[in-house]
Amino acid sequence: MEFIKKTLEEEKGELTALEQEVVTSIQEQETVSRDIHREFEGRLTFGQRMADRLATYGGSWKFILTFLGILFCWIIINTVLLMRKPFDPFPFILLNLVLSCLAAFQAPVIMMSQNRQDAKDRLRSEHDYRVNLKAELEIRYLHQKLDHFLKKEWQTLLAIQEVQIDLMNELSGKGTGKKSS
């Protein structure tokens, strides 16, 4: 844990609360990943959920085609069927008023939905940073352990090799001593 804390402090200076949380999760061997979508959706109010549904419907082909159908029917009814006394004659002033009101309500609903999507994206990016930071720190820690293990193995191999050289020297000394006797 000291290695991880020291590494983070060397790279970033003082640890933020998020980084401290990651270090603690490594120390306690906890997972930091969680279902952001479920967590975010659980905090939405009824009005926010309704605004999201309206924004989803308002940006769909179903809405566009339905709206085109209503406009087409409105124009046909007022120009062909009600030639004598249309309720909204040719410049279609009432239709323009309805369209303006629809746009006036639709724009804020879409903006509310986009603001919530931005908040969700920020939460998701913070979560991704937390998970990536933990993975990076654990990989670094594993590299350090592996390097330490390899260093010990090299030292052990070097000691074994020295023993083997000493044994070979002894054997070669005994072999030359036998030939001279």
C-alpha cells in the first residue's frame, strides 16, 4: 500500500478523495465497479423520468411520422373538406400557434433530458477513471512484485552458480592431484 500511495503522490502530488478511495479499495481488496445506470436511474424523480420519455419519443421517427400525418390531415380538412367554413383558413394561423406552443414545450423538455444525460456521462467518466486507476495501480504493484521476485531469483541463481563453480574447481583440483601422484 505504501508503494501505491508513494507512486500516486509522486505523480500527482496530493491525493484527491477519489484517489484515496481507490487506494483504500485496493487495501481492503474491494471492487470499485458498479452499475452506474441503475444507480443514476434510481435517483430520478417522476418528472425527470417523464421528461426523458417525452424527449425519447420527440426524437423518434414515430413522432415525426405521426406529426406529419396530423399536419397533412389538418391541411386537407381545412382546404378540401371545409371549403365553405374552415375553422382555420389558408394561412393556417391556428396551426402556426399550435406548432409554436409545441416547440415552446418540447425544447425545455429536451434540454432537461440532455442535462441529465450530461450528468450521467460525468458520473460514468468518473467511475471509469476510478476503475482504470485501480487497474493501473494494481498492475504497477504486480510489476514491482514480479521485479522483486526476479531479482531474488537472479541472486539465488548467482549463488547456485558460484557453488557450482567452487565444486568444479574442487573437482578439477582433485583430478589434477590424482594425475601427479
